[in-house]
Amino acid sequence: MPETTPLLPAGYEISTDPGRLDRARVHHWLSTDAYWAIGRSREKQDLAIAGSLNFGVYEQASGAQRAYARVITDRATFAWLCDVYVDRPARGKTLGTALVAAIRDELAPCGLRRVLLATADAHGVYEKIGFRPLDVPEHWMALTAQ
């Protein structure tokens, strides 16, 4: 994937290289500060990373990771975008919007019928990239852990 996107501020790059992920940092972010993953174990996070297409945003100068997202997909019909997180000190720099745009662009050649996500508080970020509420939400169901 391209290292930069038009929305990405200067001094940052996006990579899908799993070897670049700061797994400890990603686990800390999600397990302590992401409402959907509070308390997630490191083992569970490492399994999630292993089974996903992962995206990181990195400072070019230091190499430090500043944002993360992952996609679960068959690369043919469906994808689930999840665990989108921007480090608190890096928020407000359009990193989240640039990250989601890069994910959209990376998946576009696959011709997926739909890419889904769930959010309680970031609808505006995703709407900028083209996400919309489900047309018929009553057609969707979920099997959740009890």
C-alpha cells in the first residue's frame, strides 16, 4: 500500500507491515482506553492481530506508532473494520480520518459488497470517508458472548 495518503499530515506514514506494529502499545491503548476492549488480554489481542489485516500510523522521524486499526476480511465479499484507535496526544491531527481512508482505499480493489464497523462516538470520522448507517438495521442480528 502507498506510504502516504492525501489526508495524512506531513511527518506520518501508514503501513500494513505487521512487523512494524508496537504490539505492547496497541494492547495498552485498547485494553485501558478503548471502551469496546477494556480488559482485553494481551494473548487475545495478539490472536486478533494474527488473524487480521493490520494498519499502523507511524511518525516518520521517530518510527513511533501513533494509531492502529485492523480489518477482518475474506478480501472477496465482506470486511469488518475494528479496533480503530489514535493515541490521545496525536488526536486532532486527522490521523484517524487518514487511517480509515487508507483502509478504504486498500480494500477498494477487492470489490467487497460491504465493509461494516460499530461505533458509539465517532460517526463523524467515518461519515467523512463514506460510511453510512445501515439501510435496514432490523435485517442484522448478532451472536454475542453472554
